[in-house]
Amino acid sequence: MAIVAGIDIGNATTETALARVDGRKVTFLSTGIKATTGIKGTLQNIAGLRSSLGMALEKAGFRHDEYGAVDVIRLNQAAPVIGDVAMETVTETIVTESTMIGHNPSTPGGVGVGLGLTVAFEKLRDLPPEEAAIPIIEAKHDYELAASEIKDAISRGVRVTAAICQSDDGVLIANRLPCVIPIVDEVSAIDRVPLGMHCCVEVAPPGRVIELLANPYDIATLFGLSPEETKHIVPVARALVGNRSAVVIRTPLGEVKERRIPAGELYIIGPQGKRTVNVEDGADDIQKTILACYPVDNIFGQPGTNVGGMMERVRRTMSDLTEIPIADVYIRDLLAVDTLVPQKVVGGVAGEFSLESGVALAVMVKTEELPMQKLAAAISRELGVKVEVGGVEADMAIRGALTTPGTKPPIAILDLGAGSSDASFMKTDGSVALTHLAGAGNMVNTIIASELGFEDTELAEAIKRNPLCRVESAFHIRQEDGTVRFFSEPLDPSAYGRVSLLHDGDILQPLMLPHINVERVRATRRKAKQEVFVKNAIRALEQVAPSNNIRLVDYVVLVGGSAKDFEIANMITDALARYGIVAGRGNIRSTEGPRNAVATGLVLSSVANGS
């Protein structure tokens, strides 16, 4: 009799299945799950492995650190996956001859469009009649003084067409003026607004968005731009789309320069030789080239380009972590997804961004025996327990998934994790075909964060995993499906009027993100899952299906952490139904749901192999 621990080191979590093995009889005792420490398949994983194993030991009645109670630890063959983003066109500085303010303050003043020269507020009283002026009002000038000086200038015949304020005084100033002018306020970097320059300010009525400054041809009309200058102003207009207020200022020629870094080409090496595809051609062309080169031996990028730099970063990271020479690090799979990536507009004074078309890439580094054996040896030395590498994830996953009631070969398994989407197909005779593909939960997080314009990975994970709502009163919310839900206790005031996440159906997490609504966040979340999980599910099944014909697969079981997601399983089930495939979420050992499949398979394989 022996105590065996199957431990699945994933990209996001490390899962343990602890069992007592007596001959061919296996009795599962407990499970453990903790966050993976470091990049999967490296020595940094040891800390997370200790925590996960300790959790399982405690549940089974041992001490947390009683590692000696375990006779053998069986590890999965971990395939590291690293994701990054490559842009179709990466523009470090995209604005020429313009400065812009489009930060969309919550309460701009007035309404309309004003065109004139920017002037310091102190100089307003010195302007001659008929001068078209837009005063720049710093925070040191209160709203009463600002309104008084503007009224005085107007009475002298000065055409004050708009105003730009540092403080939140737009409405207060507008209410004290004899005529209606557009006023943009809350411009924190007001010292960066150039003076003596041609400027246009636009404030839309409540419930509307700006029109003139979001259209490059209207900007060209206002400033008298040439066709070539109009081409350069397009990023300005794109960055201002959807705002209620905005400012565009024309600066002297040559003050802001433009420099572009090309996205570059990908070189894919397969059995038929090397093929080339340009990242600017988009995700579909990239994936077609990957498929034409299957099975892929290596992928690298064009030197001196964005994607070339990305590929080298991946190789260098893995080389540093595994101590494998960089020349021996091979990328064996890549998933490309078309996306939008906010790029900071240089020339802006309020942190403006323009959404640029991009391609999100997830890549998988080829698994090597040596690093895993090195990790196993290090764990054995540290814990004083025999450690062996039990097998590749897809093979172990299918063994674990077959403990789901109602399953038997022939059957396919989709293991949906954080970094990779793995598939395996077991025939009636027990033979297994398997594949590991780049791209899963972490890539969905990357796309969500990129398209919504933030960098918080924990927030991206929360948006991926939880449904949305909008708090409409102190006692009710409108959920993303349009239904209304009432509460007996008053809701958190900080969530009122905001798009929020619903954790476990009750806990509200307001999203402190600018310019978002429920529809946009939901569409972004679902698109990311569709592009990553559904496409990868079909791609993986095509590789493991008999004769590579997905229609020859009858049953698919979904396992892995991402299979627990509230909508991914349904998305994949709907997509596979078109092929006549029955798919559903697994329930490992009738108790674990879709989790713990690989860890369970590692334990069961020890019996099959006589370990």
C-alpha cells in the first residue's frame, strides 16, 4: 500500500489529488489547489506545489508539512505558455501638428463649438475687440472671478468662443455667463496647453456625443488642413469618438514627430519548409499559415520588428528560467486573435488613447524532458519524497475525465486551462491521440484588459469570470440579460449608477473604468472567449480526431479550470453542436466538477504503469 500524490502544475493553479493505492485499488483521500508560483515548468513552481500538497495532506488528516507520509509524487509534463500582444501597426507618436484634450469630464459646461486662439486667462482683459479667444483658466482662479472676467471681455466686444479650465468649474462658470459657450474642465495638465494656437472646443448636449471633432474631415474644415495633414489627424478623431467634450489645438509644423515600428513577419517552419506571414495580414491568415505548416517545428519573428522582439522576449525568458541555451528554445504553436489595443496619443494633454488594430498572440514553448526532470529532482531533494514525471497533460486529463459518470471510449477531452488548450482522443482500444495548443484563459484576460484599456490582470480575471449588472437605485440592479433584481438591504453607494460585477450572485464590484457600459464590457468578454476558447476547441479537435475529421467525434468532455466558467462551456457546446457532437462539462470522480482531471489521471496512471 502506498500514498500517491498526483500534482498538476498549471499556468494559473497547481492541483493535487492524494490517494491510497493498494495493488490495483485506488482510494482518493483529498484534493488541494493553490496558485502556481512562477512560470509553469520552472523551479519557481516548488513553492506553489508545497502549498497545494500541504492543503491536500491537511484535508486527509496529516500535518500540512508531513510530506514524508507521501510515498511518491507524480508530476505532469508541463508545457510552458507565454502570451504577449503584437500590434498590426505600433505607433509611438501618432499625432502631427495637433494637441488634444478628450478626457471626457463628467460635467463639462455649456454646449456647442467654439473656434479661436488660446490665451492665458490673465491676458483676457488686454485683448482687442473682435478677437476670437479661448481663455485657459488655471485652478488658482475661482469660478466667480473667471465668469466675471469673461463677461467683461464679452461686453468689450471680445469674442470669447469657449474656455478650458483646470478645476471642476465648467458648469459654475457657464451658469454665470450671458451667452452659451462650450467649456471643458478638469484638465489637470493645463500648463501643457499651448498658448497663441488655433483651437477648437466642442461640448455636446446631455445624452449626446461630439460630432465635429470626431470626424477628420470636419477637423480639416475647421483648421484648413491639406489632404496630407488630414491623413495625420485621423488618430485624433478616432481617439475622441464617443466623448461628450473635446479640444483640438493645432501646433506649429514639426513640433510633434511621427515614428512607426512595423508589426513584422512571422516565419513558421514545418515539415514542408519555411512559410512567411505578415502580422498585418491579421489573425485568420496567420492561423491558416500555422495550419499549413502542421506539425510546427519552430516559429520566429522578423528581426527589428514588434513581433520579432516579442518572440525573442519569449525565448529569452524561457532560457533564463530553464537554463536551456536560447538557440535550443523552440516555439511549437501560436494562436492569433484580432483585437484592438489602446495606444497613447503623443501630443495629448490628458492621457488620450487611440484604439489601434492589433493581433494578440499566445505562443507555446516546446516541452523538453530536461527541465521537468530537473524540477522533479529539486522537489525530491526539498521534500524528501520520490518524484517522477508521470505523463503529458492531455493523456493524464483523459484518464481523469473518464471518471466522469456516463463516459467511456471512444471519447475526446478538452482540457481548458489558463495558458493552453489541450485535447486528447481515446479510441475503443485505449490508444490516445493528443495535442497541446497555445491560448486559453490568460489570453482572454489579455484581450479584455487591452480592449477596455487597463492593465490590472486581477480585474481582467474578475470580468472574465463574473456576470455584469448596472446599479439603478439603492435597492435594485439591472442584470446584463435585462432582468431587474431587487435587494432588501441598501446597496453600496459607491456602486450607484455604475457598471458592476456580480460575485456569487450577491457581492457587487463596481468597475471604476471610464466610458464603459454593460453592453460594451459584455461584448468584449464574449468576443474574447469566442475567439480563444471556441476557435481553439475546434482547432484542437481537428488535430486529434480520427483522420482529422471533427465530425467523427461523438462525445467531448470539458475539463480544466476554464471549464468552470459560467459561459465558456455553453459557447463550446453550441459551436460543437453544429458538427453533431455532444459536449458537456466533466465531473471528475463524481465530486470535483471539471477540475482535478490531470491530477487524478496521474494517480490512476501509476496503477496502470505499476509504479
